[in-house]
Amino acid sequence: MNKLFAIVLLLGSFCFGQQNQNQEIEKPIRNLFLAMKNIDPELLKSSFSDTAILQTITKDGVKNEDIKEFAASISKMSKDDLDERITIEAIHVDGNLASVFTPYSFYFKGKFSHCGANSFQLVKQNDEWKIQYLIDTRRKDNCKEIK
């Protein structure tokens, strides 16, 4: 019975530790979308590393976006204009590197606009996870709205 208890305790500790690590990894991602929704350019910028890359895949290829310009464009919106809803499908971690895949639905001023997927690469710096690389897709068809 003591061996069974020890195994259950060990598995529970592992699962709790992994859940806690996943929450830490998700934090800058969730902060990014919270910053967009609440029009908080400082929270948005703090979600990214200093050398982060932001890209989107368009029908014409890959478009680079400047994070400071993105934050400035967000600041011109009204609160709740931007609402990106995500589901986290996968988190992979190796040391100070994490990869997160999130399908999303995007709403502008309360109306469904488009959907796609985000691919995040995060790095742990000074004991804190930051978004190093974000690339996304955008489309208006074959969308499954996320509530």
C-alpha cells in the first residue's frame, strides 16, 4: 500500500509541476490577448522578448510586423474592440524553449472577423517566459468559432 501511495504522490507531483510550468508558459500569451482586449500597449510589449519577431502568413507570402508599431496601433483602438479567443492545442518544452500552438477566432467590435492559428516560440529569460517568435495564419473560411 505504501508503494502505491508513493507512486500516486509522485505522479500527482509530476502532473502539478507540469501544469504549473504550462501556466507560466501560457502567461505571456494570455497577457498578449488581454493587452489587446484592454488596450494596454505596455502589457503587450512586456509579453515579448527584446529581440522578438512577429510575422503573419498572407496569400502573398510572409509579412513581418514591428512589435512597437503593433503596440502603437493597438493603442488607437477602444477597449473590447479586439478580442482574440484561443485554444491551446499543444505545448512542447525543452529547457528554456517552449513551443505553443493555438487556433483562434478573432472578433472586432463584437463581430466575428477571421480565424487561423498562432505558432509561438517562447524563451525563458531571467526566470520569466517571453514570446520570442510569433507567426500566424488568417482566413475567413473554414472557421470554427471559439466562444
